[in-house]
Amino acid sequence: MFLEALGSALLGLVLAWAAVHRLSHRLPSRSMVLATGVAGALFGAFLTHSALGPGHFLLILVGAAVVSAASLSLLLRPAGRLRRRSAPA
């Protein structure tokens, strides 16, 4: 269980670092992105471990990566300015 948590935390950190490196202009502060990546991966590992039970190390890491990526995607801002038009009355 300890290796699952450590592996998923490292995986979340790597995913968050890659997101910061590639999409820094569309993300909030670096510390928030890194923390979100690790927290999402740990939560994903917990969920997958709870659903599958022990002994499925690779599947647990896949679940951690999916939840971490989903959490990081929620932090993305739009690429350009949003044009807001008032609705006609």
C-alpha cells in the first residue's frame, strides 16, 4: 500500500510538472498545480485501490493518472479572451 501511494504521488507530480511546463500560460500558480496533481493522484489511487483491492499495482497507477489528469484539466483557463455579448432584449 505504501508503494502504491508513493508511486501515485510521484506520477501525479510528474503529470503536474509536465502540465506546468507545457501549459504555464493557461494555468494558475505552479504550487497550486503541483499540489493538485499530487492530491488528484493520491485520491485516484485510493479510489482504485478501494474498488479493486490489493494486488493490482499497475491498474491502481492508471487510475491515479486518470484522476490526476482530470483534476489538472479543471485548472485550465481559456486560451484567448472570452467575448461576451449582451443578449438582445
